[in-house]
Amino acid sequence: MNHHRVQRVACNGRAAQDGLGCRIHAVILPWLAALAVSGCKGPQSTLDPAGPSAAAIAAVWWWMLVVAVPVLGGVVVAWLLAMRRGRSLATTPSAALEVSDDVATPPAERRWLVWGGLVLPSVSIAALVWLGSPAGLHQLPLPGRDTHASAPMEIEAIGHQWWWELHYPASGITLRNEMRIPAGRPVDVLTGSADVIHSFWVPRLGGKLDAVPGRTFRVRLQADEPGIYRGQCAEFCGRDHAHMTMTVVAMEPAEFDAWLASASASAPEAPTKTTTPGPAPAAQQGVSQ
């Protein structure tokens, strides 16, 4: 007797099915789906965009989800069909399952190889490049894209272990762990680093960009509405990397202009403004606004 075949049939039979387990799954799965959907909101969610750059990135993610769900469904269906076929093979005599090595690959299997192994990956990668490239270009200050009435503002974001120095070159203002911007106006952030590689990232306003010692990179952000947005370092940079955060304050244009004029007049004497929770590391002392 083939004990492996008997065991397989027993495991696949109705007696092996757990009705209680099915009922538990019916209760748990909706809760898991609700938890997953709740992750679309929040200060760190790229799926809750507050500016055009972040909206372009979120649109690519949703397109990827729309494609991935039916692909996953197709894989699951193929898996279930394979399991069903395996049950029928388990009851087939061993002699009937013997196949000669000289038999050619059936046409159905060749179609699976061509469409599933060549066509599907090629189309998926091409579609991802087609949809993703505009979103990436949206983060750059390319010629011909400045349709806003006001010229983009430039802010230098210099990473330190483990804090951010935000400098306004046009006015001489320097903030720590806080960046103030006018709502509705594009801002070009020029990233750099004073020590190791960091990564500048405000998830709700745009994509992330490395801050590399000796190099200057540029990324464009814009907040459509006034509000407070959380930023962070997205590149592991040492002991206090998890606390290397910043606050981006988007203000009404008139309010921002008033703050800029006031801060510019008192920049040398103004105290440091820190939004990092808890005591600041020793390396953060002595930065002035």
C-alpha cells in the first residue's frame, strides 16, 4: 500500500476540513482589511498626499495596487487548480503516472511559459516605467515646469548626526529641525550633509532624496494647504537615526512673508528652535536661528 498516497487523500478529504477555522477566518480577515485601510492616513503616509509631488507618487502606488490585485488573484486561482489536480493524481495508479522523457512539452505548458514567464513581466515592467517616470520627473525643477506666479523658494537642508539644519540663503535664516514654507508655492530643497549619508524625506509632500557629504542634490516640494507635516531621515545614519525628525510648517503666504521679514531682522540674536522630542544630543548645541 502507498502510505504517502493514503495520507494525502486523508488530509485533503472533507473529514480533515476545520469548519471552526473557516468561521474564524471569516471574522479575522475583515478586521485585517480594515487595519490595512487605516494605514492610508497619517503624518507618515505617502497615500495621504498634501502636494503635487506626493500626489504623483501616490498615483503610481494606486496603479500598482490595481494591477497587483488581479495578478495575485490569478496566482491564487492557479494554485487552487493545481491543488485540485493534485487530489486527482493522488487517486491515480502509479503506472498511469509514468511519463516518458521523450514526450514533448504540451502546448498548454508552452503557453504558460511564454505568457506567464515572458509577456507578463515585460508588460508589467514597461507599464511601471511608463507610469513611474513622470512621477519621478515631477520631483525635479525641470525647465518649462515653473508655471507658478512666484519663483520657487530655495532652502538648504544639511544633515548632521542627528538633526537637520535648514538654511534660507536669500535671507540668512537658519532653523534646526524645522522648515517653514509658504503654502501653494513650490520649494526647491537643496540637500547636503556635514558627516555621513542622510536622506531627506517629507512623505506627504514629496519623494525622498539622499543628503551626501560634498554633494548637493535638489528636490521640489509643495504644500497645497497650510498645515504641519512630519519629515525624517530615511537613511540609517547611526545611533539616534530614529529621532532625526523635522517639522515642516506650511503657512499662508502673507503670514509666511511676515515671519520671514521678522526672522530676517533678528536672525543673529534669535534662539534656536528645536522640535525634536526629548533632550538634544550634545552635537546639536549652539545652532542659532
